[in-house]
Amino acid sequence: MRQLSETPAETRNDPIGALCADFAARRPLRAGSVIVTVYGDAIAPRGGEAWVGSLLPLLDSLGINDSQVRTALSRLAADGWFDRFPVGRRSYYGLSAVGRRRFEEATRRIYAGPPNGWSGGWHLVVIPGAAGPRRDRLRNALGWLGFGALSPKALIHPNPDGKALASVIGELPLPERPLVIAGEGVGDSDPASLHRLVQDCWDLESLAAEYAAFCAHFGPLAETLEAGLRPAPLSALQARILLIHDYRRLVLRDPMLPPDLLPDDWIGRRAYGLASAVYRALLDPSERWLDAEVENRDGLLPAPEPSFKQRFEGLRPT
């Protein structure tokens, strides 16, 4: 993953402009990934469908042109993320059933925050069959859920997302489904042994470095918002999308281990706190742009679903 750069001091008077300039300079600029962020963060809570033309001003402001947008949406539709609804000369894209499920699973990971406790239990997943593409795909899917590898055929996690795990397993033919064993540990575990197990199964060191870069990158924006910056609606939405775009790429790789298994100063908690504060400061003005500018086949987008207001409420004092 590309390391985020620190924002130069001379650009701190315009932190949103600095973030947009940095983003537009990234190569390769993956239009499809940005569109997934826009839909997941802004469109999914409002019904999941939007007219492409009404999203172009936002995407163009992030350095993604009309041709790139349409090509990326066509590919995402071919991959099963979206359904396309042509109406006259307009194209509307809405989340498919598969896409909606993927977004729901990602939403729980992105906005819920780190776990606050742990019962001491573990989930062990044993993958059947010989090495090959199918086993690799299942390992990758379990890795996306935060599982760490004990061996090529055995993965563990202390508190996985049960719905997401059931979804991954349920998509497999019966003979390819792994054996899942869940239970509590027997007796007291040595904390040092637990931390060695974590080091063996998860690469937290590189993740911590990327969280630190994220905090440095968005820190100037957090400071200016706290000092009273009130961005215009489009600027607020630009910053919100860039924040979630970079944060989700980290948090979806974070195994979300309980505090008992993490260093006392685990930087993932600080990154979540920063993302929460910035997101909430940008929320109202950014929603005003969506209210006024983005359309679906029925007209302007509906109001967000009630659960939308619960995003980033998982933060607890540390």
C-alpha cells in the first residue's frame, strides 16, 4: 500500500486543498476504488443508487474524469458490485444484492471502532483440501475478516465478525467449507505467550506504521477543524471521502484484536479517534452537498437511513 505523506507546513492554511492535491498526484489513481468509497460512505445510506452525471463534479474535483468514472463503473458492474439502469441518455448505478452485502460487511468494520473487551475465546478455522487457488481464495477471504495464519491450513481470530464469517462460508459448496471451532481457552494464558502468538499470526508492526502516516496526513485537517474551520459543502465532502478512502484501506486490513492482545499504546485507537472527530465535523456540510446535488431515478436522494447517525460512535476514552 502507498504510504501517506505528511502535509507540508506551508499548505496547512488550506488542509483540504492539500489533501486533494496529494490525492490527485497519486499513481496509479484507482478510479474504481474511489467510487467504491463514495458509494459505501455517501450513497449506500441513501438508497444505494445515483445518477453518474450528478457524481461527476465530486469525482472530477478529486482528479477523476468522466471517462475514467464510466469505465470504472462498467467494470464494477461486470464484477457484480452494481446494477446499471439506463434512462434515456442517463445512466444510474445502484448497489446489486451482492454489492449491498459487501458494503454492509465493510461498514461494520470501518465505522464501529475497535473492540472494547474480550472473553478469552478463539475461533479456529481449518481449511480442507490440498493447496491450490480455491484454498488461497478462502485464506484471502478469511484474512480480510482479520484471521491470522497459524499454518497454511489453520487460521485463528479472537472475536471475528460472525455475520461476515457465516457469509464467507455460506458462499462455498459444502465439500469446500472449512471446519470452524469456537471456544474458550483452558486455564490462564501467559500474556507473553499471547503476544508472541499475535506477532506470529499478524503483522501489526507495518500496520502501526501506516496508521501513524494516516494520523500525520490528516492531523492538520483535524487541527484546523477543531480551531473553527467551516468548509463549504463540496470541500467538506471531498475531505470526508478522502478520509474514509484512506482509513478504510487500513481498517479493512486491521484484524481488530481486543485490547488484551495489543500494545498499551496501540496507534489504531488514536487513528480511529482522529477519523471519528474529522468525520463528525465534516458530516453536516458534506450532507448538504449530497442533499442538493445527487440524484437517483426518483429525483434527489432520500435522507440517510437512521443507522447512518451511529457511525463512529464506538470510540471510548483510553
